[in-house]
Amino acid sequence: MTPSAYTPAPQRRFNVGDRVRVKTSNPPGHRRTPSYIRGKEGAIERVCGTFPNPEELAYGFDGEPRRVLYRVRFSQQQVWPGYDRSLQDFIEMEIYEHWLEAA
């Protein structure tokens, strides 16, 4: 994998290339992280920067503190059990740091 350029986020926990796992938490209410990606492992492809937390904005709050947003690359075989296509098929998804843990 050749990582793309990224925008530094000074308080970030992860760097391009780090292996991460999406938390399997199922809190109530609006969540930006799709349930089908929870529990899956991938690699940080890009640090997008820091942004207001959309899960807070959805309820009319100010979205603070800002959260670091990453683009994470997952193998399709990791995401979809029984996926029988190319091993080079990936899905990339932007996920906020509070949903990620080191793999």
C-alpha cells in the first residue's frame, strides 16, 4: 500500500500505515460509523485532520472537542465474509478516532 498525503493533526493517536480495529460498541442514537465495519481491522491510509464531532452536531451541540478523522483502508475479504474476488479489492472509509483502537 502506498499511503497518500495527509494533513497533520497534532493530537492524533495513529499514523499512516498503523493497523487499527473499529470498536464494536453499539451506543444508542445517531452514529456515523456503519455497523458492518465495526470490529473489522484495517490500516490508516490518511489523516484527514480534526473536525467537529458529527455525532454531537446531529443533536444540536457544538461538536467540541474536535475529533481526528482518518481514512482507513480495509480488505474487502475482511469486511465481507465469503468475498471471493481479488485480494487487491479494498474499501476505504473515513472514521473518527474515538471509534478506533490499535490492532
